[in-house]
Amino acid sequence: MPVDQQIRRDTHSLRHPIARVDFRTRLESLVRRLFVVLETTPDDAPSSAAYISYHLSSEFMRSSNFSEQAAIAEDASALLATLYNEPALIAILQASPRAHSLAMVVRLYNIHHAMIMSGLRADEGPLRLDANDALRMLRIAVQAWGPWRSSVELTGSITSYHRVRILDSGGGRQVQIGWQRPAGARVDLRVVTLNMQGISSAHTDKFRTIVLPMIRQHHVVMLQEAGVWPLSSQFIADIQVADQFGVQHVVYQRRWEAGTSTRPENYMMYYLEVNLLRVRLGMVLADNVTVLGVSVIADGVGSPSGGRMPRPILGLRIRIPGLREAITVYTFHALSGGGVNSPRMLRETVWHSDTPFVMLGDFNRDPREPGPPHPNNSNWVSPPEIADLVLANGPTHPSSGPVNMLDYAFAYGLAALPAAGQVMLPVDSDHRPVSYTFVFSG
């Protein structure tokens, strides 16, 4: 399921700035190639479509270029309306495995809908765009298998249509779009995030002095710059996990034996290797948390020469007492110098999550509205409604006399909007930890 090499190469011809006519021509060539991949190597079609969406998101989506996104959305609507009505391409959709065909057109829907919702914020956006165009194009595509209502289920309002899941209910695969806030018994998920500033093998007592008191009070401790795991942890498994582009990653599962022989105290740990030991991502879980699966969301694909990718996201699909359905918890560490990859990685997380989720970490940019004390701040979430931003209740960096809020959370699928995260007392790190209670429906 790797990204098709021709698509990977040709995608990079779409660079900003580009003449609109050239953009349309190259995008059409890419989508037509995608149908060739679906016909010849269908396993590669979903990851190749995901890569096209990722690249367009990374290259052309900003919180300040709504007019340009409106133009791209307009061109995408016209292109897909043409291609999805071509008999030869419809025949490819029909002849290919339905799971791969659906996943491919859903990945194109992801970026199309996001561009539309951002483009509508341009002054001329409402005159040029229809908020339902991405859904309309998806409906055309799935009619390759019959009436669209047999393949697409809509839930909630259009502002929730960024969330798309492919379900197999036994009667065939179906696309579920949207979300409604559920009603049910309240279930609290307690999570804390901390950038540990790296740990060497000589300093793993940070786990005992900092992390252990936290995990005793929370379901999950999410770590960035986690460094070396504690010496008292034991090997459980090295888990191979494919990201959304089909690239394999190693996630280390270990049992942290933090107690004594007379008072055992064991916690499960998951670490993601990111090729730089000190900036590993990690999670520590209480013993009443059940892990149902492990996921990695990548920030692009490494170069053929083995060059490093920006840092990926580590996710765990979990269940806690009282929850009927799984939720996913993600830990993320954005690039230093302003967290330029934070907006695209938030979009990737929404697009590639099939459960409600929370995403915590060090985003390396302050999301608060600009003001006299912080003139360079900005609400960088684009499109703004793609997920719920949950601020901390104060600045988190540096640890002594903090000024900037770099550590906070995003959520999707909560039963109720949570209170701001509680900035905790300083610890042996340049960031302060932030504790959250998220409310889900049981």
C-alpha cells in the first residue's frame, strides 16, 4: 500500500505560486493517474490519494489565503464533476475492490471539502462556492455502485462533515459523514501532556519524580521529547504500524514496573521512534485503560535517500470503564521555530481518525488571539471548525515565568466542551504540564 512513485513525483510539481491554468492541468493529470493506480495496483490507491490530499493541504492551505483556496476548490469541483461522469473512470470504480475505491474517493473528498469551507471565508467565496459541492461530487462517484444513499450516511450539520468514516456493517461498506453530539452517561477521560525536554539513560528518575505522580491521577500521560524509557521497564513487543501513506513505523510497547515486589505498580508504555532519541513520543497508561490499537499519522513521506520526515503523531485507540465505543488519544510535537506543520497535522488527524479523539502536545505556536502582550499570536486552525481547540488556562513556556501557550489540546466527538486545561506547577523541563478532563458519552 505505498504511494505510487509517479504520483509522488508529479505531486511535487504543484508548488506555490503556480498559474491557475497550470494548476488545473497538473491536478487533472494526478487524478487521472490515480485511477490508473486503482485499476492496476488497487492496494496503493488509498495511500496515493491520501498523499495528494496531504500535499495540497500542506502547500496551499493557510489561515490567510482564503481567496486562493476558493479558486482551488472551484477548480476541484469542476474537475471532479467531469471525471466522475466519464464512463471509463466509472468502470474502473465498479471493477476495483470497493474498499479501495471508496477510500480513494474519500481522500479526495477530504481536501476538497476543507478547501471549500476555507474558501467560503473569502469575500467572494459565497458567490463562487457551494458548501455542499464536495459532498455532491462524492455522491456522483459512489453512484458507480447504485443509489448514493446506499453508500453514504449523513449525520449532523455541514460543519461536522470534515469527519468521514468508512464502515462495514455487514451489508457492504458505507461512508459515514458528519457527527452529532451523543447523549448518554458522562464518562471522564483524564489526560496530561508534558514536553519532558529529553531524558538520557542517566536521568530516567524523571519518570519516578514527575511522571509517576501524574499517572496516578490520570488515565494517560502524553509525552513529547520522552527520551529513554525508565530502566525498570520491561520489553513487551515491537509493533509494526503503517501510517496513512503505507510506510512502516516501530512502536515500542513496554511495561513500567514502578512499584516494589510487595506493592506492585505497573503501567503500560508506548514509544514511537522518530530517529532522534530525545524527541521520541511516548504515552504512559493507567491499568484500567485497554489499548485496542496503535496508529501513526505521518507528516509526509521520507526521501528515497533515507532523509528524515518531520515528526509523526502517535495514537492509541483505547477504552476506559464506562465507554461503549473506543476513542483515540494522540500525542504530537510540532516542529520548533513556530510549529509550521501544526495546521496540516491537525487536518491529517481529523481525516485519518475513525473514532472520537483528543490530540495533545507541544504545538510550538500560541493559538490565542493577538493582543498587545502577544501581537504575533494567531488562531491558526484552518478550517476553523475542523476540530475543537481546548486552550490551557495560562501560558506554558518557559517553565519559569511562562509567557507563551505552546501546550494545549484539540478534540473531536466530545459529549460536552471541556473546561480549559489546568497548567500545573513547574517540573524539571522547559515546559509546564497541562492537565485536562474530557467528557465523553458512555
